[in-house]
Amino acid sequence: MLSRLGDLLASLFVSETPSTGSDEPLDPAASSAAAPEGIAEGAWADAEWNDDTVVLVDESGRATGTGAKSQIHHESTPLHLAFSCYIFDAQDRFLVTMRARSKPSFPGVVTNSCCGHPRPGEALAEAARRRAGSELGLKLDEIWLVLPEFRYRATSANGLVENEICPVYAARTSSPDLALDRSEVEEAEWVPWQEFAASVLSGEREVSRWCAEQVPQLTALGSTPADWPAADESRLPAAARQA
């Protein structure tokens, strides 16, 4: 399926029912400059959101309120709390995903295993477990904090902005069989971590803005996830420590 969409998906990213995953490799050039056919600027306004409540934060990471995900995401998205998760199996294979083409933000973009927003009062690690289960059909046996202070801002091809304080977690699963929620994940595949990281660092594989910024920081921690130390949770933003 992805091979048939290759040319179309090569223009997805601007810098700044369950089913199983496909065995076909994800297109490494699935993110670049122009919006694909059918995805117009401002298209998120009429898109169908898997809505939830998001925690808004100030520049210091303190909670300032909440808002519906569909309402706070636009061309001037306020700073809010999120997470990224990198999931590995027992062989240190990494789960790389392609975001669903129907998603309002960064549709069709290749990225890390899962991302999301904690609900008010929900711990980030528990939010990651929840999303891994609902989006991927995976149970996480182990999860640990690796990049507690990561933050980024990026603009999707349709003009929608992500603006997040987004701590990063690593996780392991002993049951790598997938059950994808196609409203969230278009495709997914398990790949050797070092191969994936090298392709991102070399520019051979184009990925989401946040993933492109996270991979160098992760490889600086060690060559394999087993080398990555658990970060001190006191370094998390205040809004995350309140959960």
C-alpha cells in the first residue's frame, strides 16, 4: 500500500475496526514540504478530531488551564503538555509509525511509535501506556523517562502548529503483534533501532520535526535503548509532576 502512495506521501511535512500492521517498509521520504493532494491549508477546521482535553502550560511548564484538543490546535497553538514514546521489542527493534492521513495534524508523516497528550491529572507514563494500547494494540511491560525537558514547535503542511513541552519516554513490549487504530496510525513496522537512527541522522529518512530533533538526543545517551539511563522525574515540567 505504501509503495503505491510513495510519490504522494513524499510531500507531507513542513519543517518548523482494529487491524494489524503491514510488512511493507514505510517510505523514508514520507515527509517534506508541500501539502499532499486533498490536504489544504486550514483543513484541520473541518477535520474529524479524536478529541480530548489538553493541559495548557506557561513558559516555565506550570499548568495554566485546559482546553479541547480540537479547539486549541490551530495556526497559533498555545503551549501545552504532551509526550513522545519510543517502543522497542525484545530484539531492540523500534516501532516506527506513519500518522493516519486523515489526522488533522501532520497527516501521513513518519514518526516515532506514539505521541499524545495527557489528560488533566494523568501521569505522562500512564498516558503513554494508554495511547500505546488504544493506537497500536500494545501492552508496555516497561517504560522509563529519557528526555524530561524536550520541547519543540512545528508547523504541519496544512498550516496547523504543534507547540509542546513534550517529555520523551522509552518503553519495551514482549508482545509485538499490532492492532492499529487506523484513525490514528496509517502503517507501522518494526525496524532495527540503529538502522533507523542512522537513516534519520544522515537525512536519508525524513521524519516528523519532533522525531528529527529527538533522535540525536537519544543517540547521545547511548547506542542502544539498554544504554539509556532513566532520567530524574524531578526534571519534568511542573504540570507533569502534579499528576
